[in-house]
Amino acid sequence: MITSNPDLKPADLSTKLQRFWELSAQKIRLIERTYDPAKGSPVFTMQGRYTTRGWTEWTQGFQYGGAILQFDATNDSEFLELGRRKTREMMAPHVSHIGVHDHGFNNVSTYGNLLRLMTEERIPFNEWEKNFYELALKISGAVQANRWTPIRPSTPQLPTAGFIHSFNGPHSLFVDTIRSCRSLIVSYLLGHSLQGEGDVHVNLLERALLHIKATADFSVYYGEGRDTYDTWGRTAHESVFNVTDGNYRCPNSQQGYTGFSTWTRGLAWAMVGFAEELEALATIHDDELTGLGGRESLEAMMLKAARATCDFYIENTPTDGVPYWDTGAPNLHLLGDYLSRPANPFNAHEPVDSSAAAIAAQGLLRLGNYLMNKQRIRPDTTDEIGLLGQTFWQAGQTYWQAGLTVLNTLLGEPYLSTDPNHQGLLLHSIYHRPNGWDYVPKGSKIPYGESSMWGDYHLREAALYVQRAIDQAPYYLFFNCVQA
């Protein structure tokens, strides 16, 4: 279980963050100087060098989005120009990519961050450039929304239900796809809609909320007896449906150990996805939600899933906040009481996944901030979701301090990469343990010491989130790219 430091404050990370951004700059320059983009998108490192892996093209937006975040944190225009130029030159195919569920990763991280900086007046306003970013985001959200599988509604009150299906096919709901709901939300807020057969207009907000509900209903468990392994907050990586009748069939996993254990990076995607969509929901007018379930019902559904997943992460992660790659990994028992001490990335039995920690840190921080601000709005409210009897403020403090604790761990060794020849920024990331894709050093039984493009990006994103809190800068939101 994570042992949070209750006294840790964002400002306490200032020295670590300064060093982090210096190392981050070195890594971005090193990759840009030495990586051959003709090989495809860089995915993860092998012996300290980024390499590709032809599964899906889902990481290029993290590469160039990372440079944009670097500018955001440091005001170094070198990285703004790199991110801007590479977005223009390299990212167009991702906008129209009909074969993936990753639009929220690739396009919100690039076009979205650039438009956000312009909206926040961090970069000069340019009408043509603004229109260029907006058009890319509009189309990206619509293309993502078209990857749609209708399913049987979970309650009779719902007229329709469905989800954005994964690259595995129309039967497959991935828990990580909740982060691609960002692309639908941004496109909707920019005034766009998906236009289908017969010129029918599809509401992108409705599709986003239906996907979020499907994820909450089928990817997240609540200890309500769905199966023998149903415990509060665990997640299934993949949920499988019968596309003929729309019925749910079973949990499954592609990158985790089994469908009945919890792949921790999938858990982390759910944590940050539900938290940031709660933030987005708070800005949408009640009238726009009336026919989609209503604010009270939607918020309760999303808050329950966010609380459950964050609770499970805290309870099932070692004391320093870095999880092992799957909570049901077959050799964890050989580590003894591993939840009562810091994670050991150099052990002989099961690898940790620092990228899951980087993603989870932001989820914990966002949920914590959301609940603390909710308490200010409704100071007499008692939370009855998850930890009974806590006020929203108390619960928010729990998540906030856990998030700071996780980030504090990742900003130091052995997780922060200080070797000037290693292209990665965050060490001990895992990509696909079941397939054996991760590099195993000579003499070791498990992979360790390598990085991933998503791990590096999300550590930058979590660092920027806290950096802005320290600097009292505008709160970092993905939908700040849309002018109010």
C-alpha cells in the first residue's frame, strides 16, 4: 500500500523538477539527433536506444507532444519550434487514421497542446495557425467517434449504448481508450459533429459519454459479485462483446497477465481518464446533458469509477507508489510482502512498470484536486462513494498526497534516467510482458532499465501539472485549447 507523505507540497519538488526539465531537454535533443524517423514511430528503448514496434502507431504524438510540454514548462522556444514543425510535417496521417483507438494520444498531445498554448496566450495568436489546429482536432474527434460498436444498454432507461472499439476489432473494448474520449470532447466543444449515412449528424459528446459509461460498467469492478475476482476498483484491460446481439461476454487482457487480474497500466489509464473527464463534464452546460443521462447521474457514474480505480491503485501498489506490471503476475508471491516496502525494479521475479506510475500520478492529483474543489462548492456534503463518511475534501487530500508521493519517487533515481547516452527519460517501463517484447539484460530473468515514449511523455505531463501549481499558472486542462 502506498505510504503517502502527508506533509509533501508541490513546492517541495521544485529542485527535483528543475533537474528533471534539464534532463528532459537532453533526451529530446538526443532522440532528435540520432533517431531515424524512417523506421517508424519510436516506441520503447532497447539497451538505451529507442526502437519501433509495428503493432499500432500510437506513440508519435508523445514524441512531439513531449517537446511542446518542454516548452510549456521552460519557455525554451527551441522545443516549441521542434514540436510545431514536427506536428505539421509528421502528424497529418494520425488525424485521418481510421484503424486505431489512439486519437486522444496522438492528436490531443500535439495539435491540442499547441492550440492550448495559443488559447492561453503563451504563444502569439495567428488566425491561420489556430484554424489549422482546430481543423485537425475536429476531424480527429470525428474519425475516432466513427470507430463505433453499438451494444445492449445496461439499463432499460438508456435508449442506446456503445463504445469506441480497439484495433482488435468491433468486439473489443480497451480500458485505455477512455483517454481518447478527449478527442471527441475537444471536437464537440469546437462545434463539430460526425456526419454519417444520409447526412445524419452524430453528437460527439453523446458518443464520448456512452464510451465512458461502457468503460465504467464493463472495464471497472466494484465488488458487486460480477465474478470470483470482483474487488473494488480492479480493471480488465479488454472487455469482449458479442457484436451480433450486443451482449457482454467476458473480460480479457492483451498486455496484462489475465482478464481476471489487473494490468496496472490499464488501471492507470482509467484513473486519469475518469478524473480528467470529470473536469471536462463540470464545464458543460446542464442543457447539453439533459438527454444524455443528466449531470447528477453522469457525475456519479464517473466519480464512482475514478474513486474505485484510485483506491485500488493505492491499496495494491508498493509503498513508494510504483506498481509491478500486473497485480496478478504469477511470480509476485516469490517477492514476499512486496506491498509493505518500496518496489524493486531489479528483483529476480517480476518487473515493475514505472510508466503506469507516471500515468497514475496524474490521475491521483486530478481526482484529488477535483474533490477538494467540490468540497468548497458543497461544504456540508458527505461522500458516500468508496470511503464512507469522508468529506470530499478529506478524500481529495488522500488522493492528492498519494499523487505527489508517486511523482516524488519518479523524479529521483533509480527511475529518472541520468545517463547522457540513454535516450529514455523514465526508466523501468514495461511494454508487453506476455509477448516478451521488453529487453531483458544479460544475467537477469526480467526486463528493467528501459524507457517508453508514453512513460516519458506522461512523466512530463505530471511534472508540468505540478510545475504549474508551483508557479500559480493556469490549471492544466486538455480542453483549455477551446476558448470559453
